[in-house]
Amino acid sequence: MALTRWHHDVVLEDGTVYPLRHRLENGPEYGAVSGRALGLTAGQSRNGTAVHELGHALVWLAGGLHVTGLAVGTEPGGRAQCTLLTHTPEHRAARVIGIVAGERAVDRWLRETGLWTPSLAAMAELEAAHDRALVLDAARPRPAFGDGGPDYSDLHHLADQALDTIWDRLLTALPVLVRDGEMTGDRLAARTGLTNPSL
């Protein structure tokens, strides 16, 4: 696997350094990043949020986790929730890979729709700050960002592989989630031909 070059010049409001694979190009300051500021329409931004949440939820379903539901609102941001049914290594790994899949789904969607720019890719990474914090708390050994040990890009690679297996299903569910704003895990599973394991 090729070595990923991480950029370590972004500092979040709480003082945390936030490594990025991509950099903003001629865009707003990092604290003002949004799809609208970078040229996306409101509809494109909503689609991107829905892709992010579907990336989580469908990778979780495919990994055997129970998905409670997912939603996108009228404001930026969304949510997807799953329940870890067992604490086997396979289910714990599926949970982490599903978390990472949100930002990777947006990167792939941007590429496939011809919208991808380094700045929008950086935005997808920045909008996954909460997800990354969850992964860094859960993953052992803790992933690094180009400074030795298992690299966070290894998780990106695993998430990309997982997305390959559900991508057509994601595109099937996307217009429904964008239109309705929310879906239960059972409805998502029925829509995409997957199984939502019982609690």
C-alpha cells in the first residue's frame, strides 16, 4: 500500500491537530469550511451528508451490526446509529470500519459525480472530526497519521473495500433518504436487500 502523506497544519478550535490527506485550495479558512463556501449547491451538500450517513449505516449492516436509524436534517450534519450486538473482534472491527466509511463514501461520491476537488475532499475529512474521535478512542492499537505504527489510511483502505461491496445499494437508498430525511435501519435494510440483525 502506498504511503499516505498527511498534512498536519490544521488545528481545531480545541487546539487538537487534525491531520488531512488533502488541503484546501484557494478556499476559506479551515474554521469556515462548508460545502456552500466551496461551491456546492444546497442540494449537493444535502446529498453529500446523506452519502456520509449511508456509508456508515450500510457498512454496519453488511458487517452484521444492528442499525437503529439514520437521518439528515435541513441544517448541515446528520446521524447514523448502530448497536454492537456482540463484542467479537469481527463486530468491533465492523463498527470501526463503518465509522470510517462515512468520510470515504463522500470522497468516492464526489469523484463519481465529477465534483471532487482537493478542497472538497478536505471538507469531507474535516466534517468527520467526530467520527475520527470515536475511532481513536476505540481502535487498538491507536492509528497514527504518518508518524509510525498502524496508519489511519489503513482504515481508509478497509473502508473503501467495504464500500465497494455496498456502493450500488447506497446509490439506491440515497434519493429516498434525501427526500424523506430519515430512515429506520429496518427500512434501509428492506430497501437495499440487506438484513438488519435483531437486537
